[in-house]
Amino acid sequence: MTDADYKKELEQKIKILETKIKHLTNDLVLTRQDYEDSMAKYFDIYSNMEKKVHERTEKLKELQNVLKIKNMQLEIMVDSSPGMIFYKDGQERYVRVNKKFAEMFGVSMSDIIGKTHAELFPGLPENIIGNDQEVLKNKAPDLNRGAFVDTVKGRRHMLINKVPYRDIDGNIIGIIGFAIDMTDLYKVEQEKRDLEEKLVRAEKMEAIGLLAGGVAHDLNNILTGIVSYPDLLLLEIPEDSPLRRPIVTIQESGLKAAAIVQDLLTLARRGVIKSEIANLNELINDYLKSLEYEKLKIYHPNVNVKTDLDKKLLNIRCSPIHIVKTIMNLVINAAEAMPEGGTVILSTKNCNIDKAFKGYENINTGDYVILQVHDTGIGISEDDLNHIFEPFYTNKVMGKSGTGLGMAVVWGVVKDHKGFIDIKSKPDEGTIITLYFPVTRKNITREISGFSINDYMGNGEFILVVDDIPEQRDIASLLLKKLNYRVKSVSNGEDAVQFVKNNPVDLIILDMIMEPGIDGLDAFKEMLKYNPSQKAVITSGYSETDRVKAAQKLGAGAYLKKPYLIEDFAKTIKHELQK
Amino acid sequence: MNFIDGRDMEQNQDKKEKLDNLVKLVNDSEISSIKGIVSNIIKTINDPSSTAKDLKEIIQIDPPLTAKILKLANSAYYTTRSKISEIEHAVIWVGYDAVKELALNQKVCEIFNKDESIEGYSRYLLWKNSIGVALLGKMIYRREFGEKGEDIYAAGLLHNIGIIAEDQFLQSEFKNTLKAAKSRKKNLNSAENETLGFEHPEVGLAIANDWKFPEELVTCIGYHHNPVAVEEAYLKRKVYTLYIADYLCQENHIGYCDAPQPDEELFVNCRKALKLERYALQLIVDDMKKEIKQMELQGVF
């Protein structure tokens, strides 16, 4: 290849490259132009769209406003309803609930939405509010169903209505439910019925009282002749006279009649009893030394009476005569329930009721001395249980022993002492009758006298008493002041936490079971956040529970059982403070 | 314009009648359905103030066309990011000019359907040739002249509309023409003159005139085998470019070839008149072939 050829070839290559550059440059310029045109057109289109979007947005806003107002009105209606209202979808998930619903279940609305009832309350038993299968399956309303539902206020009796929720095409897409809490209404109705019953009973008793009051005095005078003249007659006639037997019978009948009059008088004199401070243990011992008890042992030689008496038993304010009579009646009944013989156990102990409960009757909170009479006899049928306190109601052979007024006297006496009665009985297994007498704190000095209080006096330490029951706070405060402590008391866990947060406290006397609000354990946990070394004494009417133990694990000290006995109380607090 | 001077008047009269009849047949047929839209798109090409909205309005009155354009705009060829469902969006994404091209392609393509293959001719091959010429014409305009060349694109697509008219309305004569051209190794033009008495550029000219296409387009269609007959200076470049594009497509076997006996002298004259170097054109042809290949692969036609 010559130089000329080579040069030519190179020139050719350069030309091609130059052409390529030209082509690319031209293309680039045009492409840029295209791009700019497209951009211009894009903005043109875009601004048009903007305008359209703006117009539509305005219209939508107007509609939204109208909807918002309508919705608000509806919300207000739904949320101000005193009943619970809930909407659920086809999978039984909550779509909307009203305020009352959220309140009753103690869950925030946002936590409820999207969940089923079972998901919300996994531990609780299923109820009608949670299960919609019937409505969804039958595609028909389920109306006026009564059911018990667990809520933050406890188990409530509700009236529930549920209707299927349909879309505009009529397909069922969920349910709408309404539930009304009937508990209070039913309770009021029940109370009314109870009161009516009580009234009838009281009227009956009053009538008997009036009658007895009216006739007893005269009858007693008349009976004096029948009871005392046979004695004179028996002195006059010979030992072997055939008249002796009938005369003794006359005398015994007279005595029996006199006993009935006595019981009638006891009932009639209710309300005018003279009360004094006494100890139930002493009264039991009085009875066991009495003639009546000796007689009982003669009638029932196979019956053994045992006692189990609490040595630290607190005092009660009572009419001793009536209490002894009550003990006697109960022991007689117990003995008669065991014709084959057996053991009657009389026991006493201190007791604190922290939460009202329903036994034979409703038993209120408070400190009590309890008397228990336990037999292993024939028991009382459920039917009889409802009537045993009515005068002259008996399943025993009438006239055999009692007057027909024994249990009526028991009832009257307990009621006069503002006490309560509980009975547990099983036919052929026996009966336990428990009497609750309120503790009196009137004579604390007598309580203290047993030990040397000076060893346990405080030094003005500051003690916080937390208890939901006012009487308990009062007693604790009273005892603490006597023991030379400074005291502050609050009625719930939340207030206690708040107080501890702002004030240093040497010791907290903390009730375990409090309602409503947080309990002792939760309150203690909160307090520890502010003062990890906070001293506390846990108290409860029940025996030590898991929660008490949990609190003790967290650092709470001794466990103080209610009702408070001043000796234990003083020792425990002193000991705790010295730790 | 004086195309048929120097010929026998009687013969001219006869030919004019024949052409008029053919145009009438075309106007009564489905082919005329493309008239409105194609003219409108060409109008936007010639009107710099036209907007995307105008283009949208032209396209949206033809639902099948709208559907086809959206389908193409969504094809892998344009690699859209999100689904394009409106012509306006297609304009933004694919580009204003590209949408015009697509619309034109689709519309003109309609008249090339119902394919059958005779003597090396088929409507598909003719269509491929049209696309090739249109594309090459446009590329020459862009790269060599630095102009958009949208009208040359339209001219390339439509330059053989005369053949379509003959194919559809003078079927037996057209078959004979194809046979004659094949057996005697002639260009289609001379065979047409013998069997029909006129050439397809004349048919195209008559149709384009009747459809009131713009003057440049009419001239391009009518003179694509005889560009030097065009006297108006401002039209020369377009007609020459179209000829060059057509010549190069035939040379490179892009689609149907109506002139197996190329007139190299005419080609060189046109080329020189436009100052286009052979190697420069070859560079463009190479790129055009790549483009056609890609379009085939993507199923654009």
C-alpha cells in the first residue's frame, strides 16, 4: 500500500467519523427539541388535569362536609346511648362500637375495632354478644335475649337484641347489636320483692309480738297456779297415790306453756334489749355451766358438745341473755338433729369480710366475731331452709321439745345485733350454722390490758393506711394513734400511689382487695417505682393468697390478718419499722 | 402541474377516465376510511401550533386505532414504567411525534391487510417497504438536514397507495402486470403502462389529489419514480429524498421491490443534487435496518 493510498484511506475514515458526528449532532438537537415540545405539551396537559382535579376536589369537599355533619349527628346519637351498640362484619369482627360498649368492657375503641369478641377477651367464657352465628345463619333478628356478660363491672345481666346488617343489595354483611344492662333494674326489683317479703315477715312478727306482749303477762300469772299448785298437791298426797302421775303431767305441761310464753316474751321484747360489751367465749362458757345445758345432757345422753374457741376473740356489744338463749336454741336443735347421737362443735373466731357475699343472706363487709354450731345430724332440706326462721315452722314433732319459736328467736337476736346468719346443710350429713356478730372497738383499753403496750409504742413514724372500707380505715387509724404513730388514710390504690409519689411515708398498711381500681399488689408495684425500698404491711380478711405472696416477694413485709388484734397489730408494725 | 404533456390527447382522455373510475372505487371502499384520520394527522404535522389535545381528539374518534396505539405504547418497545391508558399519557411518555407516527402507521397499515402473495408481491411486503422508505426518509431528514421530516415519513408510508388501489380494484389486470414484470424482468412501472395504461404513481397522485392531501405529499406520491420532473425548488428536496430512500430500500431488500432494474444514474443525480454522500447514506441505512429489525422483533408490524 502506497503512502497515497494510506492517506486516502485515512481521509475516508475521518470523513465517515465526521459524518457520524454530524448525524448524531443533528439527531440530538432534534431529540432535544422533541423533548422540549413534549414537556410543553406535558405541562399543558398537566395544568388541565390540575384544574379538573381542583374542581372535583371542591365538589368532593362539599359532599364530605355534608357527610361529616351527618356522621357527627349519628356518632353523637350512638355514643350518647345508655345501651351498648355494636356493628360487626360477616367474620364477627367489630366494625364500630359506641362509647358505652367500650366503657363496659374497659377497652379503648381503637383496640376493639377489627377484632372478634373472643380475640378481645380470650380468657372469658363465650356469651351472646360474642357469638353471632345464629343471626348470620338464620338471617333473622335475635331479639330480647337475656344473658350474663362479663364486664369491668363484673358479671352483668343483659338484654341483647341483634339484627342482621345488610348492604344495599340485601346481602348480609354483618350484624348490628344492642345490649342493655338490666342488672341494676333486676336488682332493684329483687330488692323490692325481698323488702316486701321482709315486710310481710315483720308484720307477722309484730303481730305475734303484740299478741304475746298482750297475753304473756296475764298468761304467766295464770300459769303460776298451774305450775306451783301441783307442788303443794304432791306434798299432800301419799307417795303411792295413782293421782301422782297425772299431777306431774299437769305440772310439766304448765312448764312447757311457760317456756312458750318466755319465748314469746323474748320475741316481743326485741328492740328494748339492754346491751353491754361481752366476749362470746365467756357467754358460751356461761351456757355450758347452765341448768338448761345440764337438762340437755339428760335428754340427749349420746350427744357430746365440744368447743373450739379463739383465745384472741374480740368483744361484741350484745345482750348476753339473748345471746345465751340463741346459743342454747342452736345447741338444742343440733342435738335433736342427731337422734343417734354425735358431736356438736361450738367454735368462735375473728373474721373480716372484705367483700360482701351472698350466703343464706347477703353478708356485708366488716369485722365480725363468728359463732359456728356444727352438727353431723340429719340436715335440713332446701325447702325447709327457706322457712326455718319462721315462728312455729318445724319439721320436728310438734310439742316434743321446743316451743316452735327457737329459730325465730335466733333470727331476731342476730338481727337485733346487726349480725348475719349463714347456713350450710346437707341432708344426712349435717348442718353448719354460722352467726356473724359485729366486733366492737369501744373498749380498746380492755383489749390492750393483756400485754405490755409500752414495748410497742411508736415514735411518731408516719404511716399510710390504704383500705377501701371506711370502718377499716377508722379502726387502723385509731389503733395507730393509740400506738403513737402519725396517720394518713386513703380509700384506693391510685390515691395511695399519688400520695407516696409526693410524700415520704415510713410504712404503708395496704389492703390487698380493693374495689374499684387497682388492688394492693398493683398499687405496691407502682409505689416501688417512686421508692424502691418502700416498707409495707399487707392486710386482708382472707388467708394469704398468691397476690399477697407476690407482694411479699416484691418486698412487702409481714401479712396482717383482719380483723386487727391490737397486740398482733402493734407487734407487726413495730417489727416492720425496725427491719 | 403538467404531468402528461406530450402525449396523445385521446389516450390522455381515456387514461383520465380510467383513473377517475379507480379513484371512485377507492372512495367507495374501506380504503377511504383512512382518509379523514390520515389527513388530520398530516394537518397537525404541518401545523406547528397543534397540541397534544388536537392529536388526542383525532385519534380518540377511532376506538380500534386508540386501542392499537395504547397497546403499542404499552409494548416492550417503549418500556413504559406504568400502564398507559390514555392517549394523553401516551403523548407524554412515548412523545408527541412518535404518537403521530404510530397513529399514521396503524391507520395506513389497515389498507395493507388481507394478505396474499403473488409473483414476489404481497401487501405485507409492500407495507414493509412503505415503513422502510418512511423511516429512512425521516432519518435522512433528521441526520443530514437537521429537520424533523414528519411529512417525508407520511409520504413514505403512502407513496405506494396507487399499488394498493390497483391490487384491490383491478385485481386480474394487476396480477397480469405482476406476471409480466416478473417474466420480463421489468420494473413495475413499465409493466403497468403495458397492461393498465397508467402507472401506480399516477393512481396515487389522483387519490392524493382527491383526498386533498397537502401539495408536498401529493407531489411526493405522484413523482416518486420520476423526481426530476418536479420543477418547484421547495419540493425538490422532499421528492428527491423519497426517491433516494425508496432506491436504497429496494437495494437493501426492505420489503416489496417494484423496481428490480434500478436507475442508478437518477439515484446519483438526486444524491448529488442534495449533496448526500454515498457513505453517509450507508451509515443511515445501517441504522435504519437495525430499527426495522427491532420493530419486527417487538411485533410493531
